[in-house]
Amino acid sequence: MDAAKALAELMELSSQITAAVALDGEGSVLAVSSEDPAAAASLTASTLELVAAAEDLGADGGEVTRVEVELDEGAFFVVREGDRIVAATTGPKPTSGLVVYDLRTCVQAIEPAAPKRKRAPRKPKGEAAE
Amino acid sequence: MRKLVRLALLVLLAVWAWRKLFGPSGSDERAGISYADGSAVVLEPGTPGFERLASITRAALRT
């Protein structure tokens, strides 16, 4: 599914989410919920900063798959799957399990940059059997 | 009069006990990170890691 469509579905599905952004593995924006470019840029920067900080906090800088930060004034969630990242902010006291589920559904719906399955080149018949 | 004071004290004690047992238990702030290798970290408020993530979150919430 197209990233913009997946994000639009996410915003429609989850009433708790106030803003969301979808990024590729290099940090380029695939889709963003806000129409304000400054707000979109700020959310993107915060998402990348949160992922970098979470990687620093890991034992050996392992790849982050999920970050949840819940504060009294609201929450910030990031879900990463392969080379796709979806991040969202919510109001106070969100149902975090539900938000993470919605984000995971969204990130899985976004088509990856490269095709999922590539056909391996055919081996000559003689090499196939080992 | 003495009965009234005793009743007031009992009411105060009951209110205190109710709030202690069933009242809100302070802030619910928390942060958690999951990694691709299956490990996870929970950060408690007051720790440097939590404060770092919280400041980024506050910036994101302002947008």
C-alpha cells in the first residue's frame, strides 16, 4: 500500500493519534499527517532523534524496533519494521497497546522500497543438486 | 462535643485511607525500548536515559 494511504488509514482508525509520520530507512519522509511543513519537519527530526537516542541506550547499539515514551502531557511512539518507520504522537494516557498495534499495522501495510521477494537467478541444472 | 470530634477524626482517617488505597498513584510517566534481537529496556523517570527521551518527546508534542 502507498505510504500516504496507509498513514491516512491510521489517522482515521486511531482517534488517539494526533500526528504521524512515515519514514524510510534513510530518514526520508514517505508520508506525514500534518499539512504544515514546519510541523512535519519537526516531527520527522524528533522521530530520527528518538530512534538515535534509543539505539544509544541499547546494550550494543542494536536496531530499535519500538520506542514508547509516555509523559503526563502526551506520548510519542515509534515502530520500525525493516527499512520503514512510523511514528505518532498522542494525547495524555493513551491505550499504548492499541496505538502500537495500529502503528505496526500501518508500517506493515506500507510497501517496502525494494520488492519483498526477488527471484534468485536460475542455477544450471547440474549445480542445483548437491 | 467529644462525639463530634471523634466523628470528624474518623471521617478524616477514612478519607486518608481511601485516597491511600484507591487514589491515583502519582505520575504514570514511563519509557520503553524494544530491539530487533528481542531485548527490551524500561526507563524509569529520573534516569538520564528517560530524561533524554522525554525531552525529545516534549519537542515532538509541541508540534
